[in-house]
Amino acid sequence: MTDAAQVTARRASRARWLLLAPALAILTLAASGPLLIVLIYSFLTPGDYGGVIWEPSAQGWFSVVFERDFFTDELSLADAHLSIFWRSVKLSLMTAALAFVFGFPTAYFIATRPKERRDLWMLLIIIPFWTNLLIRTFAIAELIRNEGTVNTLLIAIGIIDEPIQMLFTEFAILLGMAYVYLPLMVLPIYASLERLDFSLVEAGYDLYATRWRVLRKVIFPLAKPGVIAGSILVFVPSLGAYVTPRVLGGGKQLMLGNLIELQFGQGRNWPLGAALSLTLLAIVMVALLFYVRAAGEEEGRHGS
């Protein structure tokens, strides 16, 4: 490359960065600014009636895992917080698993339809996103409450004699989150299966492989990137869910999002709320790093 060409390339690069500078500045301030405030608040002293006192303290981070007895000042693990952490991770993993169980067959069904009909099926999957999350959550609550559709139907056909308590349980939260986030599992799996060369499936059948073996050895490995992406897309919002656990859990089955809101609201402990928020962010980052690593290994395996 000549000197003139190098000068021209540098000028073009400089011009692109100058054009991008306003957007980058806005994104930096909008994303990093609030996060920096939360980070600073997590190392301050809680105010008596909410807010913070500008005195450095690590009590917020300390209270994430530990607590002191009110009377004896004895140090112990914060069992309530740890149980909420465990419930959040457990229900998020179960939500991703349940979404996969229903999402994979749905995506495979759509991918195997004639091309002119796939858009209609995908529209049916996307339509729930057009409805407010709160409305969809209340719809699930109406189905599973004691006088709801499910219990009424089961009593009418004689399977049960009295209503089953489903609302305000972990089952209700799991069902609600699986319903809400199911499209996030279907879409990436469908994107992987749509590019699948189904002649490989036919070759498997020609070699006398069973349907299960073809699914396990041919279809699933090729759809694995979509499965990983869908699992992360379901796990991450489930972990920080607030509306669904609040409505379907009834305040009895708190998750991380509810605990954080409680600290900024009734608890009036903003440093603890900020520390919990950053802890949630750390868990999400670990999940995303796992996705990046898994996706990179998958690309390397197919590229080699």
C-alpha cells in the first residue's frame, strides 16, 4: 500500500470514529453511568429512611451473604438471601429446561414445514410478544387459581374433589416464566434448524439409524448453537424476573428481582440493594461467558 493510500485509509477510519463518537458517548453514559452509581452506592452507608449516607462502608456487600443476630450480635450466614439465590438459579435453570422440552419440538416442526407456511407458524410464536407481560402473567394466574379453568375442569370430570393449590407456589412461577420466555427458546433453535441440510437426516435413515439416533447424532449436534443461545436467552431474564414471581408467587416465593426491589423499597437499604444488583449482574456475566466459550468451541469444532 502506498503512502497516499495509507493516509486516505487513516482519514477514512478517523472520519468513521468521529461519526460514531456521539452514539458511543451516549451508550457509554447510558450504560456505564447508572452502573457506576450502583457500584458506588454498594460501598456506602444506608440512610435511616432510605437513600445513602456518604460514608464508606462494606456492610452492603457483607449483608449479601452474612447477617448478625439482633440480640447477640452473633455472625451467621444470611439463610434468607441464600435461599432466594438458590431458588432464583434453580427456577431459572428449570425454566430453561422446560422451555427447551417444548421449544425444540416446536422449532423442529416449523423448520420442517413448507417454506410458504413457516412465516405463519413463526407469527403464531411471536404474537405473545405483542401482549403486555403483566397481562400474560395474569392470564396464567387465571388458569391455575383455585377457582380457575384448570381446577374447575379437573373437578368437573371427577379427577379431583377439591382445588389443587397451584397459585403462589414455585410451580406457578416456573409455569409462568416458561410460558413467557418460550419464544426466546424457539427462535434461535428455529434459526439453526432452518439452515440444516435435511439430506443428512435422510442419509442417517438410509444407514438404518432409528429416529432417536438420528435426532441425537445428526439433528441435535447441528442445532446445538441455537439450543445454547436459547438457553441463555431464557436463563438470563428468568434470573432477574420481577413481575412473574411477584404475581404468581404472591410475595411468598421471592426471587432475586423481588429481593432487590424490596431493599430499595420497604427495606430502605440501598447499599444492600445495590450489592445484590451487582451480584445478579455477576451471575449473568458468568452465564454469558459460558455461552461465549461454548459457542466458540462449537464454531471451532465445525471449522476444523
